[in-house]
Amino acid sequence: MNALLKIKGLETGFRGKRGKTVILHSNLNFEILNGQFAAVLGPNGAGKSTLLRTLLGYQKALAGEVFYGNNLLESLSVKELAREVTVVLTDKLDESFLTVFDIVATGRYPYTGIAGRLTEDDKNLVEEAVSLVGMIDFMNRYVHQLSDGERQKVMIARAIAQQTPLILLDEPVAYVDAPSKIEIMELLLTLSHVHGKGIIMATHDLEAAVRFADRLWLLGTHAETAEGTPDDLLQNGTINRFFDKSNIVLNKEKMIFEKKL
């Protein structure tokens, strides 16, 4: 099976002041397949968002290659990339007086003509996407009338309407309550395992990542990396190595951090 996304020898970071290069991680070699749910996991400041920006071409890689299917990222136009991958960010929506339909419909823009007019097929796809996230009764509601969890579902619906094989999300449950977090994580799992989407989610939420993801891509604050299934990385102590501090350790059975006795 061909990978939706393949990362080969990737080096992430940025150019600092006076031309100094700051390297966050080197020699990253990950891939994501249809129907696979991967979580990019690490402490705050580990470079999770930097990795996502690099994968999307928002930030230039210091070295290495990113492939979408068989195509190098650099060879894809903006419109071509928009048919390969959708991104869901945590940014607050400024379009307060747009409706749920209006927001989700923007996911169809990579396929509309210059005028940006929606066809009946486009409108049906928007409705299907809104229905899939359980927001069909909110179709004509304004965004400013929604809770944070409902807004996040709308953004995921927009990603669904864009009809890409791959969806990237940056901290999708960062600002939602516990019940909404479970709803959103179960929605992402359904999109992956039932609808065959590749899902890559950057998060600092260890419990959610371990519970729902098929694979973990671990990034540390000292350039260390690891990859594997949640069970394997828990049992072999890798997750503890990435997250434990001198006096705070992860209780693997309870999935909570506790003060070391």
C-alpha cells in the first residue's frame, strides 16, 4: 500500500538571528497510510507545530524530503496540495457572522471555478460533511453562537468537505471540555477507521493520544524522537523517557502523572 505521506530524513527547525540555524529534530522518517491515525506527541515546546508547518510547506525544511503519494511537496502547487491534505488549526474563527454552511462550504474551493460558485453536488457534499459530524441541525446557525467544541466539529466538517485523503490537525481538543474531547476523538477515529482517511494529530494530550491513535510519533525537547504503537511505547518505557521529570512520573496503569515518592 502506498503511503499518503512519507517523510524521509527530514530536519526541522528555523533560521535564527544573524543566520544561525536552530535544529529541532533531525532524520525524521515517518509515514501515514489510508485508514491510519497517528498522533504527534510531545511536551510543550517539542516542535510538534513546527513539524506540521514543515509538512504543509508553511515552513521550509532544513533537510530531507516530504512526499504526498509519489509527489515531492515542493512540486505541488497550492491547489494541488489542497486536494491532498486538509489542515485543521486551533485558531479562533474571525468569521463570526458566517453560518456553519458558509464555513464548511469553503472546503469546496479547491474544486470550484474562478467564480467560486458551488454546484448542487458541492452543496450536497457540504451537507453530508455537516451531517457526519452531527451538526446538521446547526447548518444555518452563526459561528459566534457555537461552543468551542461545536466550532471544532465545524472545522472538521470543512476538512471532510474538502475530500482529501489526509487530514492534519493541530491540538484539536485543546480548548474543549472533557465530553467534547471524547466526541471529537471518536469522530477522528471514525474518519480514519471507517472512512479510510489518514489522520495526523499534533497534541500534548497524552491520554487522548494513547487511547485513540494507532501510531505515536514522539518528539522530545532535546531532539530525541521515537515511533511506534501506543502499547509498545508504553510497555518499553519510551513514553516515560520522553515525559517523566525528576519528581513527576507517568503512572502507566492510571495514565496520570504523579509525584515521585
